Amino acid sequence: MHADKRGREFYILAVFFGLFVLFLYGPLSAILILSFQGPNGGLTFPLNGVSLHWFVNLFEKQAVGDFGGSFRRSLFLGIAVMAVTVLVALLAGLAFRRKFAGATALFYLSVASLVVPSIIISLGIGVLFQQIGLQPAWYSSAFGAHLTWTLPFGVLIMFAVFNRFSPAYEEAARDLGASSWQTFAHVVLPMIAPSLIGVGLFGFTLSYDEFARTLMTSGTYNTLPLEIYGMTTNVTTPVLYALGTVTTVFSFLVIAGTLGLIVVMNRRRARG
């Protein structure tokens, strides 16, 4: 009886997981396939030949859309957000290891933006910049808007990391004569480095594909998500699918490279 019940549960979970994978990767698969349309192909199936025509066309001058510029803006913005997220999350994690006045209120204040609709935050920041006489731009107002999204996640991750971090390692280093800075640089930092890389990856990916918080704060120039959204109403060729394929591959390469770096660091630490 128990075996039959477990069999049914396994079957239900397998079906659910299969539907989840289909829902997640089905649209990506369709975009990937359609990006290889022939020169005379359209936006829908069936394929009219197979070629790399639209990938080549992607890097040529377009009548509509600034692919290169929007990609560079999203890349630079993502890197800047990643760096600030890692630094602030690390400092917050270290600070909250000790009790101090107002810690609870500060914690809830720092994660409050997670429960506020993204479009409201975007609208509020955009209006604020206009009211104080500043022009919203991707490197200023959008940068701040993205941090309201990435910092709470980074802080929460570092809280979880330090909650499991044993102070015994630091005490042993101090017993051997290490200063506070030496203890942090040679003991604490190497042990939490994989987690910091994860925070950085999280911050970069959240910023790189953020749409709602960028909508009212990017100013004159679009980031890549806004550019892709604008193209959906103007571009009528598979070059849009080619752009989707390139950006998806780029995202997977970033994730794979980060995971590879974490694996290498863990192996070096294990050998040491």
C-alpha cells in the first residue's frame, strides 16, 4: 500500500516537474529555433530555410533598435550594481553579527522594497529626480532603482552565511596572533568567498534583466530589456529572435563561468 502511494506521489511530481520544464524552456526553444530562419523567413513556424542570416543582421546597422548600445548599458549597469551589492551585503553581514541599537528596524527597512511593487518604486524614483531638477538616466536613477532590488537579496544571503559561520575560526586566528584585519583577510574572506561570488551573480542577473524598475528611471537611453520590449512592437523579422538567443547564451555563459569559479575556489580551499 505504501509502495503504491509512493508510486503515485512520484508520478505526480514527475508530471509537475515535466510541465515546469516545458513551461520554462519551451518558449526559449522556440526562440532558439526561429532565430535560424532563412533570409526570407518570418516570425512563425515553419522554418523557411536554415541560416545564420539574422545573427549577421543583428550586428549590422538597424532601422529600429540600438542593440549594441543597449547591451553595453545593461552590462555596465549590471557590473556596477553587482559591485555595490557585494560590498554593501558583506558590510551589512559583518555589522549584523553584533547587536546594536535599531538593528531590527534597520533590517526591516532594508528589505521593505521587496514587498513594494517594482513599478511603484520606478515611478517614485523617476518623479523624485524630476522634482529635484535632475534628468533620470540609466547610470543614476536606474542604478539606484536596481539597488533597491538587489541589495535586500544580497543582505539576506549574507545573513544566512554568517548565521552558519563559526566564530571558532576567528578565535583560533587571534590566538595565533593575527590582527582583526589579518583574521578577516586570511580566514573569514576565503571561507565566504564562494557566497560573495553567488551574491555578485545574483546582483548582476537581477540588474541585467530588470524591466519594471528601469521603465521610469532609464531616461533617454534604453537598457537591453527595454530595447527588446520596444522592438516587439516595431521589428517584424527574426532578428528579434536572434537577439533573444544571443542574450540567453550570454546569460548562461555568465552563470556557467561563475559556477566554475566557485568550484575552482572550493577545490583550492579543500587542498589547502
